[in-house]
Amino acid sequence: MKFNPHVHALVTEGEIDNRNEWVPTEFIPYNFLRKSWQKVVRYA
């Protein structure tokens, strides 16, 4: 078997603001998250 570190994550497409109201997020930076995870694993 080949070593293949990876993460399964659930990410909301929004957030709760200070008034306790839902604010949708229009974009999730997938490539940024992917590269950040690669750096964490590589340089740990």
C-alpha cells in the first residue's frame, strides 16, 4: 500500500455573525487549503 496522508473535512459555506445571523460564503479556497495541508505534512 502506498503512503497517502489526507484529511476528510466538512466545511460550512458560511458563518454566524455577531448578530447570530447566517452569512453565506461565496468561495472556499480549495487550492489554498490543499497546499497548506501539503506543507504541514511535508515539514512536520
